[in-house]
Amino acid sequence: MTTRLLAAAAALALSAPLAAQEKPDTASAASAAIEAQVRTRDLSGTFGGQRINYRATVRETILEGDDGTQEAVIVTTSYVRNPRDTSRPVFFIYNGGPGSGSVWLQMGAWGPKRVGIPSDARDDGAPPYPLLDNPDSLLDVADLVFIDPPGTGFSYLTKGTDPEKYYGLRQDARAVAQVIRRWINDNGRWNSPKYLGGESYGTTRTAMVVDELEGSTFNDVGLNGLILVSTILDFAGREPTPGNEMAYIVTLPNMAAAAYYHGKVQASSVEAIAEEARQFAIGPYATALLKGQDLPAAERVAVRAELARLTGLSETYLDQANLRVTSQRFYKELLRDRGLTIGRLDARYTGRDYDNAGETPDNDPSFYGIDAGYTAAVNQWLREGLGFETDREYQSIGREPGRYWDWSLGQGWGRNAYLNVAPLIGKAMRENSQLRLFNAQGWYDFATPFFGAEYSLNRFGIPQDRLTFKYYDAGHMMYVRDEDRAKLTSDLREFIRAR
């Protein structure tokens, strides 16, 4: 895959949907009625210092159309403490993409088992990859339900199902909300504290799903907390298009952090250089960009000098780029003198391209450095550990959803030229006075920049006194670093217990 295709699928598909094309044959089931598969195991482990007995369940939930036709088979993997306690919180979890299975958060962060891969930004190499007990699982404070939305993991659309019914902002959220309601009902958890969250596009999905659950006038599901990991809500901060200056502004602090990590700039800490870059980005830099061709020469010189100091790039390069360096160019340019590129998902990772003369990297070393280990682990755990039987391939990065994704919000929001789902979170928090939000960001994540998350969540209409921000010394999947996985879980334990 190219860097753009692979990284976008791994973190979030930020590109616009492709033009209309022939619909796929999603033949994954026979014409006969599908019987939902359920597999359970009673297990135990030590999480947060507590020895806990739990039941692991892999379940297929079948979604039907208005005419009763079976349209989608959604797989959930739940871990519920034994004996069952309906007063315990339940945390519903998914990943992003759109098209990404829950493998990343399940096998990397919060499931009872995790894959053992290097923690120091080295690639995962070749198998075997250790499947380890995970003391950082959240099972000591909450029951966990990992959801693979349509087209991800082992979940699929049945033959003949129109992908437009499930692949889109609103369509996907409705399906996930339906699965959540079914799980709550089947498990008698209507009055349990409930948390909802995901990673990357999973944060976008959270804004949409909370609107489906709490914004509904029927069968309303109240929530206690939203947990966002590597957040993308306001899509103005995506890869820039001509005339959109916001992307340059929100990614500048990431460039400063990456330059600091690789020794290209000096500062007392990553927090210090990030704060300097924030203030410059929202102040002199934003002013300069908005002036366009009216920017005075003296002001251009001053801005260029400070930009060079913060990013580690030469003033000559910055001048040639008109003070506007895309993330793709930055990955290639920062360490060009060392013959290295840096990662998009995690700028700590470095790679070597075919040659050193190009403008953008051949690939993302922070994705190809971890993907094989995660894919092996989820297949081993679900198939062998929990007994799930299928001849389907696990779609850790499913391509089909992204190909047909409907990015329109509809509901009178105009043409949706400016996609921003943060107002849905604000609405939910205003209408639920006890709904709180936890936001986790890695300093070295270019896929969903931390300054972009801060910007989207400090807009009017979002109660600021119920937001918690935490930062980690890794990238998009901060839990790949051992110290940050432990810190992330510790921070979340505190957040959940604080209810």
C-alpha cells in the first residue's frame, strides 16, 4: 500500500469517499438464515492488582432490515466479571478507520490479553509474537464490550445488503447503537453506569453514537462518560487543501514535538516545546497565514525564523514552502540528513526509503512496525483462546467501509463542506449534566494532532468543567509504549472511579 492509503486506513480514513462505483458483492453468508454464533470461556486474571474471575463471550449479533431480512452480522467480544454485578460500569469500545477492527484497543490496551511487541519504537519483526497477560486491562473497574462495526473484524454485511445502509457517519452510528441496546437488554444492564469510547475515527463515531443513544426520543440510553483516544472531531485539521490554513496551524505543535524527540530542537521538555508551538501557532503564525500574499516581508522573515527554530527545518526549505509544510513533507524532510523518515501514527518510529531524494515517505514505519503482531494476536486469541469458529479473515483494516463511506451529516447541516461532529458532544453534555469526557492524546501523533483535539473541544457549547485531558510520550496508539499503557489505564481508572 501507499503511505496515504495504509496510514489513513490504520488511523482514520480522512480522505473523501470515492466517486460512485459498482457496489461490491458482499457474499459472506449462505442464502439460508444465519444462526448467531456464541462462544464463552470462564477465565481469571490479575488486573489493577486484583484477582478477577470473568466470562469472555464472543457473540454474533444479527441486524435485520425493516422487512426482516438479515443484513449484517456484528461480532462483539465481552469480558464480564464473575459473579455478575449489575452495579458495575460497562465500557463499550471500538476502534476507528472507518474500517478498523477493535483489535488495537483490545489486544494493545484494555483486553485481558495483549500482544508483546517492542515498546521503544522498534518494529515488531517476525512471528511468533507473545500473547501476554495484561495487568493493565480495565476489568478491575468495568466490564468491557469490544465492538467490531460492520465491515471490520469478523463483522460483515450479508449477500445483497446495500453497503450504503451501513457505511456512513449516521448509518454506522445507528448500527453500533443498536448493538449496544441489544447487549444492554440481553445482559440486564439498563441501570448500570455506562461508558462509551474509541480511538481515532472511533472518537468521531463516539460523537455520532452518543447522539443516537441519548439524542433519541425513544429507548434513551443514558451515559456516564465518553472516552476519546487520539481525537478527530473537527475535520478542518485534516491534511490541508489549498486555502485551508487550519491544518498547518494544528499540526505545528506536533512538528515541534517530533523535532524535539529527534534532537532537532532544544527545550527543557516536550511539554515546554509543545506549549511554545501552541502559542506561536495560534498567534503570529496564524496571523501570517491568514494574511496570504499581503504578508509584509519583515513579518515573513520573523515568522520564518521562529518556524525554523520550532520545527528544526531550514529557513530555505520553509521559504520555498511558503511557510506551509504539509505533514507528509515533514516526515521526509526532518531527518533527511540522516537518511531516515519518521512515522505518521507515531513520530518516534523511523524508516528507510528506497532513496533519500523524494518528497514524501514510501510508507509509515509506525504502522508497518506493529501491524503483523496485532493481527496474529487477535486471530490466536479469538479463534484458539475463545473458540470462535469462522473461515472469514479478521479485517484489522477493512478496505470496504472506507470505499463507500458517506461523510454527510444531513439533518439540515447544509452541504457539509465543513465536517465537525464536536457540537454533538456539546449537545449531549448540556442535556446530561453528569456526562463527563476523557481525552487522551500522544505528543507524537500526526494522524490526529493533539492541538486539533484541544481546538475542537474548547469551542462554545461544550462544558469545560467536565473535560479531562491527558497526554502521553508516544503517538496515536500510545499504549504500544509500556509506560504509557500503564499510565493510560491508571488515568482511566481514576476517571471511571470519580463518578
